[in-house]
Amino acid sequence: MKARITVLGAGFAGLELSTILSESLGQDVEVTLIDQSDAFVFGYSKLDVMFGRTTLDAVRLPYRHFAKPGVRLLRETVQAIDPATRRVTTDAGTHDADYLVVALGADYHIAATPGLADANEFYSVAGALRLREVLPTFSKGRALVGVCGAPYKCPPAPSECALMLHDMLLTRGVREQCEITFVLPLPSPVPPSPETSKALMAAFAERGITFMPNRRVTAVDAGRRVASLDDGSELPYDLFLGVPKHRAPAVVVASGLTEDGWVTVNPRTLETKFENVYAVGDLANTGTPKAGVFAEGEARAVATTLISRIRGESDLGLYDGKGTCYIEFGAGRIGRVDVDFFSGPKPTGTYHEPDVALREDKVRFGASRSARWFGL
């Protein structure tokens, strides 16, 4: 009988894993890929939509274009996961698997921060779309980019937001009438790379952006236009741009896979405590950032293991903990940091200074995945 592999979530991890399995095993395996959405959107595209650089229609990659031998992609909502039996219940039925890979990502816990629901957040597609209409109306006053908790997806994104907001206000000729403050519950913008963090903080200083590290937004009062911080202080604002707390999806927590809010895995093999059940991507506690490029690397490791097991071989895929992040510095320039979490005694990051040429690298990064997964 063909091996049955169920993959929950068609993000970076699910798409890459399913693609590799199809390329290697084709019709010799039954892969069921399940996602509740009808399209994929690169996380970094939300900032481009928010700041009017592109439209949502232009960055949506419909799942109907994902067609791989041996893989069926179902638009269903996962309602229950039984990791002991590897049975998944959705709004359309049940799916039993020989191997189960949970890649449902991280959800935004808006309710965890009182008042955030009445303010603006830019991490969801809906939030980015709302701000696309709000930002052009902001011409004077205090803008606050506030992170409500860590860990959160794409660590450089809030820094990018602050720098891109500066550029937008400068282009419109209203920057001098506006203040920008950035609140972050981390000691630096990119902790694994001191060089990258130093460059970002220098960019903040050069642009007159106030950076407040080691502080977290704990509540937002949209009526008073005040944000509360974890040290008991308050910051007034006229424009609030929030990053919500993140959490594992409720259906994953209910399954018994999580500890302390996230799925515990072997960080090198991505195995959970349940036999033949793996967790990859933002919901897995691997010790690496919650970002698409790292989820993709985790998926490659799991794919190697699954292919080996199905073929009766002994190869074990090991996640290398490496990834590359592109960072918008404004003025058309993009920086890059190559991070390695597992090779040495502590994480290291190699910083590449912002350059207009690196934008082409970022474009190629997205285009190569669009072509590989969707043929677009």
C-alpha cells in the first residue's frame, strides 16, 4: 500500500514538504495537504500592501495553481487532531495517516492585549489592508509601532515598518510634523546578529525614530489614544501600528502536542513525542525564529526522513538551523542577514550592508518559490 502522509497547513513548510515528496516519490505516495485558506501570501508582501507598493490581488498565490503528482490539496478547516492515532478531523470529514506533519503556523492572539481589537495591527492580511487606507490620512502627530509579545513572526518586520513609515511620511512632505516610536520586547532588533541590530539602530537614530527596547505593549486605549507598557508607563499616540501576541492554534493546543504554548520537538529532527508525528514552522519550538525561510528548512529535513523511511532506508534528515532574512532599510535599499543557530555554541549572524542590488535577491527569493510551488 502507498504510504499516507497528511500535512496540515500550506504555508512555507507545507508547500515545500509536499513539493519535495512529490518530486521524489510521485504517485508512489499519498500526500494530503490541508489548509483553510484559498491562497498563499508571502509574509513580507503584507508590508508592501500596507504601504501601497502593491495590491493584495497582485501578491495572492491561489492554491488552485498548486498541482503536484501524488498530492491533493484540500480546502478544509482542521477541527481536531489525534496525534496518537494520527487521525485528523476537519469540517469535511476525517483523514488517517501513516505520517502526520503539523504545520499550521502561529495564530494572532488579539484578545491577549486589551484594546488591541479597537486599534490597528499590521501582521494579518486584513490588518494590512485596513492600514493601507489609514496611513495616507496620517499627516501629523505621534506614530507608535508597538510589539505586544515575543516570540513573533519575522523578527525584523517591526523595524521595517518603522523605517518604511519614515519613508512614506518623508515622501509626502509631512515627516517633520510626525514622531515615530518603536517599542520592542527584545534587547535589540535582531539579537542573533549584533551587526544587523547596530545598523538598524543607527538607521533609527539617523531618521529620528525613537527606539525603546526591552519594553512590551500590554494594553491599548483607543479612546484615549494611549498605549500601556509593561513597566507601568503610558505612551500617547495618534497612529498605532501593532504586532499582536502569537500563539499556537487552539486546535493544536487541544491535541496535547504543546508545552508552554508551543509544540515541543527535537530541534534537529522535528519529531514530536508521538510516533511518526512531526511539527514544523512557526508553531514548533525549535529555538530558531518564526519565519518562512526557517520553516522551509525544517520541511526539507522532515522530507528527507520521510522519503528514507518510505523507501526502507536509514537516512535521517537533520535541520541545520540556517536561514537568510532580507530587511527593508528604506530609500530602496535592502540589507541581509544570514543566521546560523546550530553550528556553534551560540547563534551567529552574518550581516550584509543595505544595497539597492539586494532588492533583486529578495525578488528572486519570492519568484523562485512562486515558480517552484505554483508554476507562476
